[in-house]
Amino acid sequence: MLNFGLNAGKQLFKRVQTGASKQEEHFIVKTLCAIKTTVSWHAEEVGRICRERTGGAGFLTVNAISDAVNASHSGVTAEGDNKVLMQKVVKDILTDHRKKRHDNVKFTKEQVASFQSVQPSDFEKLRDLIFYRETFEIKKIVDVLKHLVFEKEQKFFNVWMSEVNDDIQDLAEAFA
């Protein structure tokens, strides 16, 4: 699954090099940030688990596990913290959502009800479930932000950094 995202990211990056519009570039940056974060988190976890499972032998050069650990570490920390990069993704999603530029899939009540009985072989429903999660996460964070910032008049920065941080990461991962 991550390879599909990584390959899609490569194609998007190539699109920027060959003359994408400003709107496309905005989408591409948001998407590449999400892909980079997701792939580097996965690489770090795989390297760490391999190192843990092999004990001291994991650091032998022949195993190349230490190379994976070191390379993934640079991927996780290259822009600072990947969680911060995911905050950028969510800010872009919310900006695009407000300007009606974010592609949200619309679901009927019947479609939502059908998610109760998704079979592992029903790829279209599984895909729709992924899109529904993103839509759900957008609505959830928008509702919380409206309530806390506009109704309770709390400062946006404090709400963003303290109150909705888990929601931010949930939305970013759903998008990714």
C-alpha cells in the first residue's frame, strides 16, 4: 500500500517538474508531505522492529539493519518532527475545505449504512470507507474548531496546539 502512495508521489513530483498549475502544485505539496511522513514512519518502525528481533546481531554490517535504522531516522527528522509536517497537511486541507477546493467524496445515508458490513474482498467499499474516514475526520475537527474558537472564543493557537492535536494527526493519517 505504501509503495502505491510512494509511486503516486513520484508521479506527482514529476508533474510539478513538467508544468503543473498553481492549484495542482498546492495539492501535490500537501500529498507529498503526507506520503513522506507516512513512508518514513513505516521505515523507522520496520527498522526498529527488525533490530529488536535480531538482538545484537542486528547491528552487524552484513544485516544492513543499522543502515535502515539510520536512514529512516533522517527521514523522520529531516523537517523537524513529522507530526509538525502533518499539521501543515491539515492546515492545507482545512484551507482547501473552506475554499471548496478539497475533493471530498459525498456519501448517501445508504452508502454509510452499507459500511457496517464491508467484506475484505469488496475493494470498492474498502476504498470508500477510507474516503469516508477522511470526510468524517474533516467534519469532526471543523466542528471542534468552530465550537472552541468561535463559540467559546479561545485563541486558535492554544486550541490547535493543545485541544485538537490528536484530531489533527487522525485527519492527516486519514488523508495519507
